[in-house]
Amino acid sequence: MGETYSNAGILKRTGKGLVMDIAGAEFFVLEEELRALMHNQMADVVNYQGEEEGLSWLSPLISAKKMDMTTLINRHIYIVNYPGFNRVMHEDQRHTVIKEYHPLEPAVTRK
């Protein structure tokens, strides 16, 4: 078993929080939700009308100080690596790549 990733869109910082442009659709993590996200809580992901579409959270990597931003929208998992997330959050970079996670299905064995 393993996994693969494919490019899914971009993450940008706006005055109101973060915008995720995924396959032509925009999803938002609003500023008040960013505060929760940065304090190890889940944050709501909303669409343009403000309706909840999913959740985001920061996932630990090798060290407790390094995290990916993981987002679940419509049963799809999207990942923004920590360096890109950090640069966008600190406005050192305008945008970064969002990757979609694809688990590999185990091979079916025949008898």
C-alpha cells in the first residue's frame, strides 16, 4: 500500500483569510477560522456563499513544529506542505500548490 499526490490547485492569502482554488472552485478559510487553525483546532472551509464545504487542520510531520495543512472537501483530501503554507501565511509568497492525496488501493489477489 502507498499513496500518490496530484496537483489540485493553489492556496492564496487574502485580507479575509485563505482562498483555495481547486479545479476552478473557490473555498475559503476565513480569518476568524485561521486563528483556530493556528491553535491546533479544526477550521471550517466554506464556499463563496459562506456554506460549510469541509474542514482544515494542521497535521504533524516529523517534528511537532512542522505541519501540513490538510483539508477535507467532499471526501477528497488536499494537502499544502508546511513550507508553502508558512510562506503564504507570512505573505512571503503570493500562492502555493495544493496537492490532492490519492491512496493506492491494495492489489486484489486471485486464487
